[in-house]
Amino acid sequence: MLTLADRLRAQLRQTLDCLGIDTADSQEIRVNWMKNQTGVIYGSAIALKLACRLHQSPLDLATSIGLKFPTLHLGKLAEVTIQVLPSGLLQFEFTDVGIAAWLEQIIRYPWTPTPIGERKILPDQFLIQYSHARCCSLLRLGDRDQLITLEASNLFSTLPLKISPHSPPIPWLNPQGKLQFTQNYEYQLLTQSVNLVDLLFCSAIPQNWQKIAEQFSQHFQQFYRYCQIWGEVKQNQPELAQARLGLIFITQFLLKILLEEKLGIMAPLDL
């Protein structure tokens, strides 16, 4: 899976090549997710790292990189913006358009975890497993109410849930081109999902997956508690209900990986 961090690294490598800077050591090009409540932001200290070797000031080098950086676009709209900080740090912020494109990519092309043999419910993992089962239940309700369309083979089986390839795109954006989300809890779950994808698919550093899974599960429970889907939301703001179900699908997908791949236990479809 191509993560947002992967995309930025590839663009940075392309930029450095254009500037004639040797990037044979790919480990030099690092981007780090920056915790933020309402945005998806990454930082890179590549200019600070290379400045001494190239006999330039970090700010001058960062400015050169920023001017050459090929901004990602979806049609005519930028997917990411770049800012050069006085320290020489490069800061990248994905726009709502860029975030929506990434969310839809995960919806359409989810990674399939390796099946596990023994299936069991463990008391100390119950809340994480409950969150996964709750996600599955909400997605089935969304399919029943025609807010989303799951593959028919998912509805009455133990197969992993998947969005039907014939289902229209999730309406992540409103007519003004902004994300549908209106609550901080939605953005917290979204930004944590971005960071978790990076950890799962990019990071070579050992992680405390138990703690990460517990925290991610807690973010989902807060989202579930405060962000309604049915009732007035479904009736008056169906696009918001669909976007929230899309975020639940991604949450379920990530919880399944955490449970089965990282913790080695069952990701139940119901409890």
C-alpha cells in the first residue's frame, strides 16, 4: 500500500534529483507525521541533514527544495501544500482533496491481512475486538439502508468486509470541496488512521501494538459515541452519513490488521 509518507518521500527524491543532489541513500529521505487535531501534516528535516554536506544554509536549501517540489494535484486542485519554516524544516499539509483521494484509495484497494489459524476471544483484548465487531455491524446496517454497498458475499459469511466495486465513490467532500466531517472526533479518528497506516506499512521500528490498538479503539469509541449516522443525519445529511460509514470501513480494516497480524488473534465480525 502506498502511504501518504511514501508519496512524499517519492516526490522529495524526485525533487532532489532535479537539483542534482545525490539520494542514493534512501534512508536519508525521511518524513514524519506531525500530530494535529484537524489536519494531516508531515515534516521533513532533509534540508537540515544535507545542508552541511552541500555547504548551504538549511533555509536556503529548504527554499530550493520547496520551489522545485512537484506539488501533487488531482485535476486542477492541489493535494498537498508545502511550507518552508525559518529553521529549514519542510512542512507538508494534505488538503481536503488530497485526503479524500487517499481515503477512497483505501476503500477501493484495501490490503488483505494474512488469515490466522486459531480463532479466539481474549478477555484482555475484548474492547479492541468489540470495536472491530461494532464496525462490521454498522457497515452492514449501512448496506441495509443503502448508504453504502458491500459485496454481496460479505453479508452472510465470515469473509472480510469489502465495498462493492460497483458502489459509487464515498462523498468525502461537500460541494465547496471540503471534507464532510463536522466534529473533532471525526478528525481525530482520521488523523490517527493516517498515522497508523504509516506505522503498519512504513515503519521498521518495533512498536507496542497492544497499546496502539487500544488507543485506536478508544478513538473509534469516541467517534461512535458522538458522531451520529442514522436518524436526523441520515435523513437530512445523507452524504455526511456515507462519509462517516467510509471512515468506519477504514477503521474496521485497520483494526483487523492490528488484531490478526500484530496481536495474532481473531477479528470477530460480531460478538
